[in-house]
Amino acid sequence: MSASVSIRPGLAADLPMVFRAERDYIRDVEPAAEAGWTRALDKNLELWVGCLDRAIVAEDAEGTAGFAMWMPHDGAALLVTIQVLAHARRRGVGNVLLQRYLVDAGAAGHRTASLGVHASNPARRLYEAAGFRHSGDDGDYALYELRL
């Protein structure tokens, strides 16, 4: 972990930041999905609240640098979301969050980590570099798995 990045547990007080970051992601990467995402906001909020005990937040000298949340799903540890805020991109924060998710998932007894990433999201390179393997597709999303 970079000396300039620390990790802490996610808190309910982080939910407004999660909302803004997720909304910005939709607007930037998946703009055609924004109306559906907005209609599903209550469901998204339930998901984020339900994942708070498996949420981590990265902080740097400027404050919050990013976050990740995961949940058990079909016998695997499913990465629900991972975000690096704009000021902290290209500084290794995504890798720090990803590695912590993998450690936490393994410590919770999971043998497989899984995630889905939009086809146009450059984060695919991060997941592939960490050893995730393409396991299928779901619409515009590529599905990945990693044996822990």
C-alpha cells in the first residue's frame, strides 16, 4: 500500500459520496443508462447500505480518494463497486482498493472473487493485471473471476 493512501471501513456518512461518485460514473461512462440508474436509485441505496460492513474507503492527503464494496453472491465475493475519485486516479489507489477487497474476501472464506465491468471502462486493465480472467459477458458487461 502506498504510504500516501490509507484504508478505513466505510461508514453510513460515506453514502452521499458513494451516490455522487456512482452518478458521475454513469454520466461519464454509461450515459445511456442514466435514466434506468436513476429509476433504480432506491434499490441502489439498499445495495450500498447492505454492503457497508464490506465497504472500504481510501484516503489520501486530499481526503477521500476512492472506495470499494463487495458482497457474497453465488458462492463468490462479488465486487459491487470500486471507484477512484478524479483527483486520485493514476496513483495506484484502484490497485490498493482491489487488493484489499481480495484480502477481505479471502479472510471471509471466499475462494472466488468476481466482478462485472462495462466494456468501455478502462478499469478492465487493472482487473486483468491483478489476475482476473474473463468468464463471460452479460450485455455490455464483461464478467471476470479470480480464484483466491
